[in-house]
Amino acid sequence: MRPVIITANWKMNTSPADAGPLAVEIAKATEVAGVSRIICPPYVALAPVKAALAGTDVAVGAQNVHAEAKGAYTGEISASMLVGLASWCIVGHSERRRDQFESDALIGQKIVRLVEAGIMPMLCCGEQLEEREAGAAVRTVQAQVKAALEVVLAQGGSLPDDLVIAYEPVWAIGTGKTASGADAAEMADAIRATLADLAGAAFAEATPVLYGGSVTADSFAEFMAEPAVDGALIGGASLKADQMSAIAATAAEAAAARAMG
Ligand code: PGA
């Protein structure tokens, strides 16, 4: 059975001084059974958040990593630098594809670096509005996942067992618009079809697929009603303990229902 996962992506918000207390507040507000929780603060807040969450089972994630292991890359952070600070790392977020022009090949290379360092990758994918309107959403997302993971296969042999995919339609991120639960489930199935082609049906079936894009306490239940969707990657609402509390409660209900079969 796949885990139910809720991941907070704080993006470029919080400071080293306030991130720890916020992480503690959210950890307390989301303490429910059967749900894995991950908080991804900015790099400079990883250490205080990690320290603040000591003694809880909330994991810490980074939001990005460099594609090279080390060297003359001013201002960048390598996978080995994250060891001890983050057990997860988001890669391929649409804001980085947009602003830093990250390609699928580069994103695949980042996953290789994370695997080398023993950090669990959360690979983001998602279509633009024009692609959805043109009927190309599934094709686009499958191509993103395939292109990134083929880099990993070409270099490492096998895909990491702890891979998580986050499906985030670009038009739904930070807009207040969400995909429908049915659209998210259709995409989760399509992503698993690609994973099955790359690494076999068992790997695909075991890989969690999260939904992201304007998830709130109000919208989350629609996604958790879909057995193919295993949780959420949450941006704006993840900075608010009351939102995260309600999201965690919904996740716990889904986890309990799934455990009952
Ligand atoms: P949002 O962000 O929840 O604010 O739409 C989600 C994300 O970008 O991961």
C-alpha cells in the first residue's frame, strides 16, 4: 500500500528566525495517524527547521539542488551539502522550469545527484493551460516524466524506490484554480503507465503520486477521494497551520479508509 503524503512547499517565504517556530506549529497541527509529512523551507531555513522538528516524525525537504556534484557554481547548493539537513528534495518545480529554464534532462541529472547522496527525490511535472486546452496534457506530462527518468536510468541503472511524483498543472499553481479530482486521477494513472514502461508495473504501483496546485483545506478532499492520488504538494496554504491541520485531518481519513481496503 502506498503512503499518504502531505508536503509543504514554503517557496521563498519565511526567515531563519521564524521558520523553526512555524514548523513546530505545523507539526503540532498536523499530528495525525497514517500520514507522512514533509516540510520544505528555503535553504537558509533548513538547519533551524531540522533542529526545531527534532523528536517529531516530520521530514525536512529542500526545494532544489544543483545538477553537478561540486565545483565552480557560485551561489549553488549540491546534493551532498544537503545531507543531514534534508531527507527529501523537490526537483523540477514549474517555477524553476519557468524562471531558471530547467529542462527535463537537467532535472533528471539532479535526481542522479540526489540518489548518490541518499536524498529522496520528489519530481514535479505538469502541463501549461494551452497544453490542456489542446488536449495534450497527458502527453506533455508523460514526456516530462519519461525524459527526466531516462537520464537516471541511463546513468544509474534503476529508479530510486523512494521516488515520489507531484503532478502540478501549471495553471493551477498559486491561482486559486484546481484541477478536478478526476483529472488528477487520470493523470496519476497516466504517470504510472509511464513508470511501468520505464521500470515495471510493480514499481509504478508502489510510487506515490501527489497532486499540487492551489490545494487548500476546502479543495483537498476531492483529491483524496481518488485512490490513484496519494496526497498533496501544498504551496500557499502550507504556511498556515489551520489550513495544514484540516488538510492533515482529511489525509488521515483517507489513509484510514485505504488501510481498511
Ligand atoms: P500552491 O503551490 O499550493 O500555492 O498553488 C503549489 C506548488 O507550487 O507546489
